[in-house]
Amino acid sequence: MTRPDITPRKGFLAENPSVSWFLGCLGLFTLGVTVLSQGFGPALLSTSMVKILGMTLCLCLIAVAMDVVWGYCGILSLGHFAFFGIGGYAIGMWLMYARTEGIVVESLANAPIPPTQAETRDAIATQIFGVVGSNELPALWAFAHSLPLQLVMVALVPGLLALVFGWLAFRSRVTGVYLSILTQAMTLALSLYLFQNDTGLRGNNGLSGLQNIPGLLHLPQSTIALWFFWASALALGLGYLLFAWLVSGKFGSVIRAIRDNEARVRFLGYHVESYKLLVFTLTAIVSGLAGALYYPQAGIINPAEIAPIASIYLAVWVAIGGRGRLYGAVIGAAVVSLASSWFTGGGAPDVNLGFYTINWTDWWLVLLGLGFVAVTLFFPRGISGLFDMLVRKP
Amino acid sequence: MTTLLEVSGVSVTFDGFRAINNLSIQIGEPELRAVIGPNGAGKTTFMDIVTGKTRPDEGRVIWGEKSVSLLGMSESAIARAGIGRKFQKPTVFEEQTVRENLAMALRNKRGPFDVLFHKRSRKGAARIAELAEEIGLRDHLPRRAGALSHGQKQWLEIGMLLAQDPRLLLVDEPAAGMTPAEREHTTDILKRAAKTHAVMVIEHDMEFIRRLGCKVTVLHEGAVLAEGSLDHVTQNKEVIDVYLGR
């Protein structure tokens, strides 16, 4: 009566050729950057350029997470940069504490009486918090002395925040633009809170000197930059694999169904809120990890990093790159953020029109806005949608 | 036959309009039941109440041997308890393939982690193939559901309902947009399902209902007007006045 399903069981990678392609390209890119920066010296690929590329890879990773939560699950979160920033703060606390500890221990080494542990701790606190007029180590910094504990915080704090926020929002069936506004409010509230001097994270000074890695101070920045670049590439590769696996199977099918018609999914017996919560939380954790790799390369983090606009940019990258295909998010994040640093970093020459000079630092946002409108109007599938035209000719 | 679903004294008001007015209705397992009534009689609202989409103002909805009240349960919990629904307007996931649509509906564990670590089994694949055969979409499994014709989407949704293997099937206008031959096939499927399940069919087409050959409940203004065989209700004076006479 029926024929058994004859589709052979294929492996995950065989069923998703784009994953292998992506990992191959990422590997080649990493190799290329390594060879160019090491083989030919800083003349060809400067240390700061390696850092920018490493940071871009971190931005690509959070963009992939954003694509999963928005492009696949239909939750337009405009707050994922908050999780990115929290990850950065969490690792920044250890970086600052451990480096300051090194400086304090060194300067007290010549003291006639060896300092007690409490004295060392006070000296560290004064060093770090003198700038906001405090000399006490806040309770928030209880784990800052320990790298493993702070690494746990990198994942745990964004995860918990997302879990609680998501549980409250999804349980009340807040969807669409209302949810977007709530996530904006979340990141804005967090940013404003951190701007205050007495929150224990140095107010608008933020955490700085993060490029100096304790224990590796004897190494030149060019080496450290390359190491972080590798770590970022590895994180992007693993994150991409994780998310590609997540969205490929039946789980991916269910979250895409939630995106298209969540009420109908409920009538099939799926508890929609649990799925959304899982996706929201998991992507928040990955965003935190991406932030923890990004800020040691940036060297500084302050509350402006998690201003609402940052999360909106994230959505713009994914929209420009093309939603619902993962590599689209990578393309969008890479193209737009690199273009952004080129235009605003003085890379692009001013255009003299005679009566007016276009200074790209000021006009970049206009260009980005026009680009966004153009993509929305003419390529609703984003840049990566152009691949479809090349591959599938009717 | 034991009572599977018992709805008693249910009323619901939308902005002052009484859509359901002290409605009581029962269905056993197994049983095939047709529900008819003019537009606005409350047929779809009744299904909304049973499936948890609409909360009634008063009344009771009792389910199963353990007499569980469905009123406090979420839509997904009610679906997991064993109530499946086919909507009047076919609602399938158009961006996904026929196979994916059926796989999602297939009776399996529904928790996010169960689904995440779900392994496609030979048994599941065989069941999908069997269902696809039954609904005439065997050659369309890899196609996008959005590319199907209206009639095929109807079939797909019936297939998804069967894939869920619920104890109670609520079927809203299954024959709309179907050819006579397809209608005949639909009645066959429903009658077969009703041998082991409770099946409740909303339909306007009298010929379709005659072919089902089952007990008929006539709704009017949110309440039961008459109940019995088709011949019995069609001879009822009130039914003729409100519905058939016109």
C-alpha cells in the first residue's frame, strides 16, 4: 500500500552544504589574515587591522544569533546588544582586576612590611574606583579575582537576564512591535543604570585597558591580537555550527512555524512560549560570549556600547545581509561594520563638490540609511538573496 | 461508546453579542457527528471554546475519563490532551515543505528539548509516507506547502490532523473547494477515523452530511436547536424555518 520512505539518512553537513562552505571560507580567511600579518609584517596588515577583523568576527557571531532569534523565530529583539555588553563587562572585570592586582603587588613589593591581603584588596579598589570617588570593592566584584568564575558570569548573567525577561514577556504573549519596544527599554534601562557612578562598574568611564591581558603582558600586542583573532574565528565557527544545527532539524521547523503563525503552532500542541524562551536565552548567552571576545580587542567598554541604537544596528546588519539564512547575517555584519569603520574612521576621502564638502564621518549614517531603504525596497532578501538569483535560474 | 467531551451550559458574549447561548453538547468515543447551522449560529465559536482559543463567560467543558476541565488549559495543553482541529480556512505553514508540515504534526513529544534532540525515525518517515498517500500528496512531499492548490492545502491540513492522532477531531468545513470525487474521499477518511475516534464535522453541504450518515446537531443563535438523524432534523419545523426553508 505504501512505500517506505526511501530518502537516505544523510549527515547534518551533507544536508546543509552552506555550513561547509561557510566554515571553509572562514578557515581560508583566518589563514589569510594569519599569513598576511605574520609573513609580511605590520606593513601589510597592521595590528590594529587584525584587531578590527577579530572584532568584526565577534559582531558576525552576534549577528548570527540575531538571525536565529529574528530571522528564524520571528522575535525582533532590539536588545541583544545588552547581552553582548554584559559579556564584555563580565570579562572586563577580571581583566581590570587581575592587571591592577599585578601593578599593586609590584608597587607594594618594596614596602618594608609585606602588605596584608586586605591592604592589597583596598589598594586595588582604590586604583580601580578612585575615578568615581570610591575606594571600596563593590559586591558585584566578588568573583573578579577569578578568571573561571568571571567566565561563568559571561554566560550566566546574560542567560539569566534573558530567561527572566523572556519569561515575563512571552508568558504575557507580548509579540511583534510591542516586544521590540520592551527589549529597547531593557537595553536603555541597563545603559542608563550603568552610566551612574555608584553602580560598581565605574559609570561612564567604563572598564578600560582591557587589551592588556594579565599574565601575557610580556607578549607584543601583535601576537595577542592574532590570538584573539583566532579565538574569535573559532567562536564564530562553533557558534555557526551550533545555530545551523539548531535551525536545520525539526526544531528549526517549529520555530519557523512560530514565526509564520504562532497561534496555529499552539493548536498542534507545541508550547510556543517555551520555544521562544529557549531561543531567546540561548542567543543571549552566545551574544554574551561574543561580547567577551570583542571587548578585550576593543580595549574599552562603557555604557554607551549598550545604548539602544547598537541593537538597532544589529537588526539593520541582519536585514541588509538577508534574514533566515545565517550566512546572510555574517555578510551583513561584516560588510556594514567594516564599511562603517572605514567611513567614520577617516578612511574614505572627503568629496569636494565645490559648494559643499561631503565629510563621510557625518554622512555615513545617511549613506547607511539610504542603503537600508534600498535593500528593503529592491532586495528584500538582502545581499545574500542575490546568491539565489545566481544559483537558481528558472 | 463513552462520553469523551461534555460541554454544558456554555455562554460567551462578544461586545454584547451573545455568540453562544447556554449551549450543551456531548460527543462520545468513537462517534461521528455533524454540526450544521446558518452563518453566525456559533459553530466556529464552539470550536474556539473547546480548543481554548476563546474563554466562555460561563459553563463547563469536561474532557475524558478523568473529567478534566478544559477551561483553565492553554491551547497547546488542550491539543496535547488529544483535541485536534482543522480550520475553516486552510492554515498550513506555507514556507515549509509538505513533509515538514506533516512531520511537525506527527504525534511525538512536544517539548523544546525533545524536539531539539529528535531523531528522524524510519517509523515516522513511513507514517508520513502513509499519510501522504492517503491525502493524495505522495508526489508532493518535497514541495513547498505554499505552492499547493487550495484543495491540496485542505488535504494537507486533514493529513496534519490525522498525523496528530487526536482522540477528538474537530473538522471545520473540510469539503470547501473540493471536487465531488474529493468530497467522497473526504467522507471515507472521516468515516474511517470515526470508527476509533470522536469526529465532529462542521459542514454546510447537505449532500456531504447525508453521505456521512451520522447524528446531526443543528445550532441556531448559539444554542442547540435540534439533534438526531439527518432525516429527523430536516423534518423539524423550527429547523426548516431558520435554516432549510430558505
